Amino acid sequence: MGHGSLADFVMSQSAVRFVGGAVIVLALLTVLTLPDSPLINEKNSASSEQTVTSVVSGAFHVHTTRSDGSGTIEEIAGAAARAGLSFVITTDHGDGTRPPDPPRYYGDVLLLDGVEVSTTEGHYLAMGHQAAPYPLGGEARDVVEDIARLGGFGVAAHPFSTKDSLRWKDWTVPIDGIEWLNTDSAWRDESWHRLLLAMLHYPIRPSETIASLFGRPIEGLARWDTLTQRRRVVALAGADAHVRPFPIPSYEQVFRSFSIRVQLETGLSGDSEKDAAALLTGLRQGRVYTAIDALARPGYFSFYIESLTGDVHAGEVIEMAGPATIVVGADLPPNGELRLFQDGSLIAQTTQSSLRFPVGNQPATYRAEAVLSASINSSAIPWILSNPIYVGGPGKPLMDRRVGEGAGTSVALFTDESDVQKWKVEHEETSLAAVDSTPSVNGRELTLRYALSDAESTPFVALVLEGLSDLDRINRIQFRVRGNAEQRISLQVRSSDSNQDVRWGRSIYVNTEQREVSIRLQDMRPITQWSSWPVESEGPVSLMFVVDTLNTAPATSGVIWLDDIRLEEWN
């Protein structure tokens, strides 16, 4: 063997030993850092206290091949069945105009069809809604309002994601629910080496690996606790299963990692319409809890208040009348603990399988958790998390004054005039618009007829009144409006000069019945660029009623009737 061949042989042997050693180290690292297998509870001590309600497990916020998911409805139903789930709620991305599919059983798994709508302040999940008569989108407050009007139950999706475009940003709107846990968000705040370990662990213990990335969402729980002190807000855990370049994590393993468990009056009957209605009612009422099944199973849990008038369950409201006792029960594994929270603060805990606590004499919101570690400062995800019981009822938000109360200065912009020369229309070149004054039962109305094109350029039409002044002296714009069909238009104020074109806007719902609308200028938000109110411009200021493709489909025509348009100064 020559000197070169010998050197090559020695080098190759060294490389083999190095690679072999690295593989051994990597294998040891993988095995030694594996997440624990789920704890199996063989005892059944708390189950004797179980109420007559039935509990069904399922998954929420699941994407299919209709949007950015990798599985068909049939494949997802099969994965859910293998994971032991009874229902799945799909929420593909959309604008709400597609009629939801009727609920349907695939084998023993009930599939419900929802939607995930994008807003300027985050994504909103909806279920149980009717098809929207126009595309939903724009500001979160408008989408939340529309989903409620359509009879839907809405949930703020991945509200605490580290990805800014996914975070929920408007906590002033009356959302119905919140995702306290979201699979797609859970891994985003992990370090690269933690994610590398997860990739090594996944082939061995897949669902446990997914759950190992879950940490206690301190910000999310604090926000939820604050919201529930003002109104009822349901917390759900979202699977948020999407398409991946590789089948990791799979639908089945996400479904095995955790589930939401809805408490029903009776078990599922096999009638898809009836069972879907019962599930949606349970979700709306907040009779649902989350169990991280990859940590321990089974996840039996009981949380209610005993009172003289009967038991009160999660999501319900009990008035303060007579003595009452909070009861929490679970089949705890060794070292587990039950915890009771009042308005977000821990007030009681026990390592026993049952906790009883007297209800106070002040309005409060109570919720419960079961954890696997008795360490109070643990940052670990709760094994089980309940929805609240509201004692005395959550506070109600302050209502705005009704239209017409407390008005001071009023400047009329249109009141029954037949001359509409001061009003003009604007539109991009392929759309059409016309303005007129038409007779009505109560006089005359300002009429905008429009036809949006289907051109690739952004179609829009606008009814415009230029030359507004002294906007710093008024605080509302008031008018009456109706349309030929349900639609959304945008009320805008535009400030134009040689240097900029700045607009503020507020979306308005319009239907075939005349409605009186009063828009506070402080509620209008910048559209083109950030600018504070009031308008500071040396150029003309215009009032605009705009129809565009944000909430109107291309190639749509319609009519808007307006009357009694005024600038108001309210005291």
C-alpha cells in the first residue's frame, strides 16, 4: 500500500469513527431528552362525582385542502377517528361568502364547517354562521359585527403569536372567544436548538413532542382573565393544522396532543344537524374545557357551583343569592394539583382529587386548572383548563348614547335638495357611477348608482362632497342610509394638498331598511397613512361615501340612498 493510499485509509477510518461517534452522541441526546410519555390514570376517584352531562372530545381550527391545509375532509376525519375524537371544526381561510357545508358524519366523527377571516387587526374564526351577503374583511370591529349579525360564534385566532401579522390587535371589540393555545404559534418563540431537539424527538414520541413545545401562555391567560371580568369570553385551544413541506406534524398527532371537550346534556345521537347544534350551543355557552392529552389521560374534569337553585356550570352566570360552593374535581396523577382562580388570581389549590371553596359575596369570575406539577411558579402548560363561571354576572361595556341625544351645533350637508351639483362622483376608469336626487316618502334622497368593474386594477366608486371646513369644531357625522341589498360601504374624510392625500375611514353596514347612523370622528381610523385627528391641511377636505372591493365583489352593481347628512357637534 502506497503512502497516499495509507493516508487515505487512515483518514477514511477517522471519518467513520467521527461520524459513528456523532451518531451515538446524537442518539443518546435524543433518548435522554425525550419528552415523557403520557401519564395513565388508572384510578377513578373523582368520576363518582361526575354529573349527568356527557363530554365529547374534538378539534377546532383545522385547515383542509380548500385553503392552506394538506388533508382532505375524509383524511382529516380518519385522523380524528384514530386519535379518538368525536368532532372536528374546519376553518379554512375565506371571506365568509361561501355557504358553510352542512354538518356531516364521516364514520363516527362529526365534521362542522367554519371559516377564518382576515382583518386588519388579526384573524377571526367563525362557526355556526350564515353565508355573508358580501365579502367580509377590513377592520376587526366590522368583521366581528358581521359575524354576530350572521348568527355566528367568533374566536380571535392565534392572538398572541410572535408573528405580528397573526397577532390579534383590537381588544376593544366584543369577540365571543379567544384561542388561549394555538399549535402553530407555540413553536415560534422556541430557540433553534429546542426546535432541533423536537425534530429528533418527533419520530419517537410525536404527540408528546408537540405538547413539549407548549408553555404556559402568561400573557394570553392574563388578557383573557381581564376580558372575562367585563363580559363572557370563551377560551378554546386551536389545532391550526396547515400544509407543510413535510408531513410533520401530522393531523393525527396534533389531534392526539390535545383536545377541546364540550359538555352536552346528552351524548351524540348520530343525527348530524341535531348534534352540531348541541355542540355549537355548548361552545357558545362556554361549557368546554381543554385537556392536553399528551401529558396525561384520561382527562376527566368537573367544575361547577352548587347552589340552592341548582348546579351552575362553566360558561354560566349565577346571581349572588344564598350560599354557594365551587366544586372542582379531576383524576389527578401523582404530584398533580387542582387550582382555582378568581379574576385571574390563584385563591385555592389542592393535591387531592376534589376541591371545594365557598363563593364570595362580590361579583367575580372563577375558573379552574389541573396541573401536573405542584410548583406554583411553574411555567408549564396547564394539563386541563376550564372556562369561567360568572358570579354576579360579568360587567357590561358602556353603551354609546343613542343617535340624537345631546346634539349641539349641526351643519346640514344634504336635506331634501333637488340640486346635487355640489356632489360629484369619482371612480377608476372601468367602473361607473352616477349621483341624483330622487323622491322618497319623506322628501328627497341623495342617490348613488354604481357598477364596479372586474378589472385587475382596484375598482371603486365614491360619492364626494368637497370644501368641508371647521372639522375641528365637530365630532360626529350623522346621516340616514339604505341600499338595494345588504352591503358595506366606507365613510371617509379626505385631506388633500400638494404633498399628501390622507384619508380616515369608518365602515358602515347598509341594508334595505333605512338606518340612522352617527359616526364619531374619533372612531375613524387612518387609511392611507397614519395621521392624528383633527385634519391639519392647507388643501381641500372632502367627505366621501366609498364602495370598493374590500367588501363588494367585482362586477357588482347597486344603489345607495342617503338623506339628512349632517356634521354634528355633540356636547
